[in-house]
Amino acid sequence: MRLVSAVLRSRAVAALASPHGVDRYLEQVNPLWAAHEVRGRVVEVRPETTGVHPVTTLTVQPTSTWRGHRAGQHVQVGVDLPGARRATRCFSLSSAASAPGERFTLTVRAHDDTDERTSLSRHLATRARPGDLLHLSQAGGDFTMHASPATPTPHPLLLVSGGSGITPVMSMLRTLLRDGYDGRANRPVTFLHYARSPQEQIYAEELAAVARFDNHVDVHLVHTARGGTRFSPAALARLVPGFRDTDTWVCGPTALVDAVAAAYDGSARLRVEHFKAPATAAGAGPAQGETSFTRSGLGATNTGETLLAQAEALGLRPETGCRMGICFTCTSRKTSGTVRDVVTGEESSRPDEDVRICVSAPVGDCSVDL
Amino acid sequence: MTTSTSTSTSTRLTPDQLDALGAEMDAIRQRVLADLGEADADYIHGVVRLQRRLEVAGRALFYLPPAWPVAVAALSVSKILDNMEIGHNVMHGQYDWMGEPGLSSRMYEWDNVCPSEQWKYSHNYIHHTFTNVLGKDRDIGYGILRMDEDQPWHPYYLGNPVYALLLMVFFEWGVAMHDLEVENIVAGRRTLADNKALHAGIMRKVRRQALKDYLLFPALTGPLFPLTLAGNATANLVRNVWAFNIIFCGHFPAGVATFSEEECRDESRGHWYYRQLRGSANIDGGRLFHLMTGNLSFQVEHHLFPDLPARRYPEISGEVKEICERYGLPYNTGPLGKQLVSVARKICRLALPDRRRAQQPAAQAQPAAA
Ligand code: FES
């Protein structure tokens, strides 16, 4: 197997498969064969919660090209949605750190469908079935736990999360426990999570079990709709005295992350990860929102003109050709927001899609990689 | 009956008529765009599967010397599909809506010595934006041939038929060199330094193409090296001859109009459609024939809607024809034989000084390209 993949990745084979690349041939035989790309097959679907925004955990068998992940990292997941349109979104990995080629899990909360199109998260959470194919990236992100459980130190750890932000810290906790972390490590872990209600609490059983065992892990689940107190520095200080000097990871909605960051007052012990809420379409009407060009760091109030016109007004010189939507020279990656095709009037909100900026006008907030 | 004069006058339609024509064309376009989905995805996936299979079969059959003609046929068809129904159309962005990297206009690279990046500039932008505008559209004669009466005659053009023959045999090389604008360098309008970056890109692609077809694959067949080499060269030649003929029949039969820069200054969307309609010609044929031409046998529809999946051209051609009838516009089409003869005639006729013009030298006040 190792030899086969070494051969498939060799320069000689690349030269033979030029210009399309080895993977364009392998995928014709078996979608789970790849020399460079990463793909995955859903092997198990487990509902975590029900309700309007159900949460589901998917177990994924990746191709042998998967290089593994460290606890806290995320992965880009591309899915062919109905209508043959592929959407791509980023999800945190929820299982313990994985080795190359090893299975992992994703825990996905269903967001609402937008502009008559299926949302990717809703599709994964409610319609994914074993056997489904996912297009993946390698794991990325540096919201990771660099303290190794193999070298225990007496320093305590603190994991704070809110809502769907629980997935990366759960991955950290699971990694610690899997790798033999227990009470003898003499390194207390505090796991603090905010959910709206017990019905929306994911991993409830597993967390209850973790809390029961003698492993020096303190689990605190706060249910805000049930009178649980929201985050405050005082409440945290009661749980973890001297929290500012404790290695802490926080992930969740912006409000929570901001509040925690304020409480830490610039302490280097705090690592944060924002969990991004899906962009919502602002709807038709007069132009509103911000247009931002992420690579150049420029941005301005949305004027309602095409992205090209707005970019040029800011002094950017994106590549263009026909300026009328036929040559695709100006195609750029829209990372978030909704755009309207000025010729057809069609709106599109898929994150990470290529748009022709000469005929696309933003509707509400919009970010483009320019 | 189509006329044989090549220069058009847009006075045949009033501005209002042009606007109405534009609106009708836009309506067709939107209707197809709204209908894109599974069927289009299945189609292009099917063509890709067929192309990959033919390619692998062709390469494999070279190990069986008596099957040499079959191997060459399979490889030739594979290269034709790769360049025409897949490459040309994918690079027009026809399948960008699918969001599939393998079918994205930004990433696709074709089995041709011309790097896709450069081809997209000269073809998608220059040729499709300035279709048949003399002095702007460099596809008219590829800078080598005299293909229009408004290109002033020069004794150099006595070789027109010979140049055409050479261009046909070495078509992929001609297309690659096209971007270097050698004729403009000879004429002093472009410097060699302008070509440095282009040159490097072309050489990189040429090296890769030559390495695989003329060295690696032949070498892999061991003692059959010369046979395989000849087979690969033949497949490239077949593709060249086929592509050249289809493309020339789409642009240069009798009845196709050319335009002056003045006519097209600040043109309306309707006039743009009008120019596309008058600047191209179709070839009649069956389904297999259309597949092999990459549906460029529907060159008229392709020029009107370059970014719609080519498999849609047959279904909209009836409507386009009907619109032409209503507006009293010619819809240029004919069987392959007729269009070929017409093109060959033009190539030979334009090798000689124009008789009508020679008698009335005052008539050639038109600005024209070299
Ligand atoms: S510049 Fe040609 S499509 Fe935008």
C-alpha cells in the first residue's frame, strides 16, 4: 500500500498523467482512491439532538491521503448538493486527534436553508447517509492543544465553549482521555460549556460519564435558558481561581469569545477560536452592509455597484477582460455573503464560491478574496 | 440564401430592434441558466468518463502492435474530446456553477501545447469579446492568413493556401504561438521582451506535452517505441486537423460578417448579440458529430451564449433560428462539406488581390489589420 501510494505520488506518474493529474484518473475507478486530494466516505450517522436545528455526528473514513489531525483543528468539507452544485464549508473535527488515514468524526448543526438552496450544514445534519462522499481538505488551524498528555505537568487546563463551539474542545478532551490521561496526571482539567437548554446539549451522556469517573476532569454544563448564569469573570474565578494564568482554550459565538477575551485582558494563556455564524442574506432593497476585500485588507460601505466597480473605486486593479460576464477573466473567490448577478438577477449565498466580479453586486455584507 | 459579401452594415436593424433582439436573447439565456442542474452535471461527467477510458484504452493498445490503428483512433478521439467538448467548454466557465474543482474554468488544463491560462485570454476574452471586429479579433487569420477582404492584400498572401495547410497540421502549435503575436513583433508593434513571461509558460507546457507523448509513453512500450511515438504523433495530428476544420467552418464560410472598430464603439448589448450572430456559422450534423465538435457545430449559439453548457446549444438553436427569421437575419448553417468548400474557396480567393477592389481603389479606405 505504501509502495503504491509512493509510486502514485511520483514525478514519473505525474508526468504521465499530465495535464490532468493522477487523481482525475483514480477517481474514475474508485472515489476513495487518491494520490493527492483528500476525500471521505460517511460510514456512520448518529443524531445528537433533534428539534429545529438538529445536530448530527458523522463518522468519516478518509482516503489514505489524509494526514491526520491535531485536537482543535478544522477541515473544509465539500458536498454535492441537489442540483449538482457543490458547496464547501469549514467544520471542526470532534473526534480525538487522528493518525494518517484514520477515521474521524464531524459534528454538524443544521442551519437554515437560504435562498431556495439547501444549506450544506442542514444537508449533512439531516440528509447524510452512510456511503455519501465528501470532498475534504487536510486539517488546518492552530487552535490546537500543544501541551502533550504524554508529558504531564502539574499545570491545570481550562476548556470553555458555547453552542457549536464545543466540537474542537471536545476533540481536545477526548484526545487527553484516550491517550491515558487520568487522575494520576495530577493536572486538573475544567470543562465549561454553555448551551441553551438540556435538549440542545450535545455529548450529554459522554460528558456525564466523564464527570463521574475519577480523572480530575471537572465538567460544568450551563443551560442559559434554564436560569444558568451567563459567562462572567467572577463566576469563572469561582470555578478556576487564577484563571488568567491557566492554559485556556475558548471557542463559541462571538459574544462569548469577546467576553472571555476581555476577562483575560491580553493574557498569553488564552487561545481563542471564533465559531462563525452563517452569513445571512440581507434581502433585496437599497444597498447595505460592508464590502470587504480580504487579501488587500480594504473595505468600504456597499454601494450596490458590481464588486469590480467597488474594488476599483478602492484602488484595486483586479484582472479583467470583457467586463460583461462572458470571459471569466475576473473570476474571484467570494468567501462570504450574498451576491446578485446583475444580468440575471439571480442571488447566490454559497460560501467560498467563484464569482465573476464584473457582473456580481453584493447584497449586504460580502467578502471577496482580492 | 446567404450573401457572400463579408462586411456587414449594422444599419439593417434599428437601435430599437437591436434592443428587442437583445432582450429576447437574454430571456433564452436566463431560462437555461435557471434550469441548469443534475442532467448537465451527469452529461459532462459522462463525457469525462468516456474521454479517460478512451485515453487509457488507446495508451494500452499500443502494447498490441496489430491494434495500432485502433489505438490511434482511441487516442485521437480522446484528445478531440479533451480539447473540444471538455477543455474548450470548461474553460469558458460553462460548468463553474457546479463548484467542482476538476471542472472549473480557473483550474482546468487541457491536453494541448497552448497553456490554458494564455488561451483563456486570447480566446475567451479577445476573441469572444471582439468577435470579428477587424484589427481587434486576432482569430481572423490567426495573424498569418488573409481571411477577410478588408485585410489589405500583400504579395505575402499568395501563400495563403499553403499557410492554411501548415496551420492545420500544426494547429495546436499555431494556437500556442498565437499569443506571442509574432506578426505584431515583425510589424514593430510589440517587443520581444513583452513575450518573455508568455514564452516561459508556453515552453513549460510544451515540455510536459512532448515529454509524455514523445518520450515517456513510447519508452514504456519498450521495443515498440517508434510505433508508439508515431501513434501519439498521429493522434495529435488528427486532433489538429479536426479542430482546425471545425473552427474555420465556424468562422469563415461565405456569409459570415466582419465589423469595423467604428461600428462597434459603445455598442449596445443588442448589437453585441447581433455581431455574434452574424460573425459565426453552424455545421449541420448528427449527435455524435456535435459531440466530436464540442458542440462548436453550434458556433452561432456558442457565440451568443459562450458560458452556457454546450449541450444546451442544440435545444436552443430552434429558437435562435426563429428569432433570426423574424428579424430578417441570416442564420448561417450548412453541412460540413459545403462549409469546408466555402472556407477553402475563401482561403484561395483571398490569396489573390481582390478584383473588385483593384478596379475601384478608392473603396479601400477601411482601416484593417495586417
Ligand atoms: S471581465 Fe470578463 S467575465 Fe468579468
